[in-house]
Amino acid sequence: MDPHGAHPSSKPLLETLTARLRNMAHRLTTPRRDILDALRRGAHPMSHRQIHSALRGSCDLATVYRSVHLLESAGLVQRFDLGDGVRRYELLGEDGHGHHHHLVCRRCDRVVELLECFAPELEQRVASQSGYSGVTHRLEFFGTCPACQSA
């Protein structure tokens, strides 16, 4: 499937994720499995601290940092920066793509996942005008959610 058509809610099964990790010659440790499961259950991208909290003390924060870095290097998770300088992570789809965008409330940090990608034509134009190939993008939107507007 085209990466721009990937649906963020089509999260892979835990068994699929662990098999992909093993196929890359990485051991499936308990913390890695638990982190994958926490990200799979998460509704939105999670920070290292949020992942650690979801694990309820089953491993230390340093292990979360190391494991998430390995999972990102292995292509199982994608990093997002939602404008506050905090790295957040989300699982990639079973096809290795997780392309989608987020709408973030500037006041309460509520995150809405946007299923539509607006930029494939823009990527093609940028590639054509610049001579680059393999042009991709990351795009996040920011605003004030309805609940914060009425507060």
C-alpha cells in the first residue's frame, strides 16, 4: 500500500511485531515485548516517560530509552516531535509504514490522528523542482481544541 494511504489504526499484532524483531537477529527481551505491547495499546504517540509509566515499573527508564532506540533502528517504531521538544513514538504499520499526521491542542496537548495526507502532490513537485529523489515529509498541525476554547 502507498505510504500515504496507510491507516494508523491498523496496528500489527504483538506476535507479528515480535517475529519481525527476531527476524532482524534481535533478542526478544521482556522489556522489548512489553514496550511493543504498550505502544500497540496506546492511542497516540508516547514519550519515553509515558511508556515507562505504562510498564508499571517492570523495567527502569534507561532500559526504556535503550529499547525504544533499538526498536526505532529496527524500523518497528517511528519518532514524532509534536512541537514541545519531547520525542514520542508510535508503531509503524505491518507494511512498515505509519504515515499519517497529528493535530495537537496547544493548551491541553490533546492529539487527534488525521487519516488524510495532503502532501503527495507537493512531494512530487518538490522532487521535480529540486532534482531530489525519494522525497518524503513530516507534517503536524497545531491549534486549540473545542474543550479548551470553551474553558
